[in-house]
Amino acid sequence: MAAWVAWAIVSVFLAVGEIFTPGLFFLGPIAVAALAATVAAAVGGPVWLQIAIFGAGSFASVGLLRPIARRHLKMPHAIRTGTAALEGAKAVVLQRVDAHSGLVKIGGEEWSARSYVSDESFDVGTEVEVAQIQGATALVYR
């Protein structure tokens, strides 16, 4: 088997691995480095050069591309919209909140609510924070 074919197979396996590990963005940059090594092998570069290109490419892509991609995956709270904008918001309990039911006021709107931690409950007037929105229900914690 030609060296470039082996590098191409490694690159494909790494890219497929990236698809099955969403959110980590780790194998994708290494797949790009394997692709660079594939090109080096295809033009007849020696094995030591292929390995050096793969190593340097992996280091550079993980060190440079991954932080940029991770920053873009996390949307700042100020530009979130919809229910995502409510996560982390303060709420006031209007009706006792437990693991099964409750009612809170978030930014002037009333929302059905449940406790984020199943064994916690909150009495009327307690200030809580929205951990997550599931459908039309806010999951809250202290």
C-alpha cells in the first residue's frame, strides 16, 4: 500500500471520529494534519518528512484552530436569543417549586418551573437562577 493511501485512510478515520465526538473539536484538526501528510507522501516526500509534517500540523492545528473553534461554539450571553437567553437569568418563585411543579417570574413573564435538582424545593419569594429551559418549563436552582 502506498504511503499516501495510508495517510488518507488515517485522515478519514480521524474525520469520522470527529463527527462522532461533537463539541470537542479535537480529532478534526488532527485529520487536517494527516491530510497534509497525505499530500507530502503523494509528492514523494520521505517518511521522516511525512511524520514531521503530521506532528507539526497536529500541534499547530490543535494549538491554533481548536481555541478559535471553541470560542465560536460558545455564544456570549449578550447575543443569545429565545429560550437560550433565559439560561442563567434570575427568577422569583411565585408558587412553590419542587421536582414536579411550580411557577416562577422571569423578566416579567410567568413560567412553569421545576427544581433542577430533584430533592430541592423553593418557597414563594425565593430568588432562583434558571439552569435550563425544557419546552415551556424552566429548571431552576438556588
